[in-house]
Amino acid sequence: MSNNVKRALRTALIVGPILALINQTPLLWRLAHGQSIPLLGLLRIALTFTVPFLVSLFSATMADRSRSRL
């Protein structure tokens, strides 16, 4: 696994829960109380973690490319 992927995973594991708490509180509240949530809700929570991962990975990859061109 590349350093960029490891860094992106760490970022997603730190930023993802924060964003989930901010943006998906009602869904998380339902999950915490054993209630079911719709499939779209699960998708929203998954995307809440996926977006920081992809942004971090993209920016690290672009930085590596920029450095290699110098």
C-alpha cells in the first residue's frame, strides 16, 4: 500500500467521523438506538468517509506529480 493511500486512509478516519457527526447526526442517532435506516442513509454515511479519502489521495498524488516535474 502506498504512502499516499495510507495517509488518505488516516485522513478519512479522522475527518470522516467529524463530518458524519456534523452532517448525519439524525441517521447516526437512529443507528445508536438500534433503529434501521434507509439504504440511502447508509450511502450518505459511506460517502462522508469516502470524500475526505479521495480528496486527500488526489491532492497527495498531484503534489507528487508536481515535485517530480521539477
